[in-house]
Amino acid sequence: MRSLLIRDTTREEREEIVRRALSACGGSCDGCNGCGNSGGIEAIYQPYIDGEKELAQINEEYSASRQLIR
């Protein structure tokens, strides 16, 4: 498996990684509420695309915030 780390990817590759991952649940997030995020899940991954945060950190923060809501 290829590395998904920021240091090993270009911005374009990170955009594609996020696009492919989000399409796994059926396509566009527009209007979807499958994850409880009212179709805005792609915005959560913008810091990864911008090279600011790793995917693991974003996913960990998202999971922690979802646990607080319950």
C-alpha cells in the first residue's frame, strides 16, 4: 500500500485520495447525512489536502468529537 502521509504525496494526490475515499460510501457528500455531518464531511479533510494535518489526526479528532456528542 502506498503511503498517504503528507510528506509522501502532492496536493493533487491528496485531493484524489480524499475524493476516492468519500466516493466509497456512494458518491458526493452534497445533501448526504449518512455520517451525521450534514454533507460537510469533505470540509473536514481540507487540512489534509492543504498539507496541514495528517489523515490519522483528522480521523482521530473527528472520532473524539462524535463520542462527545453521544
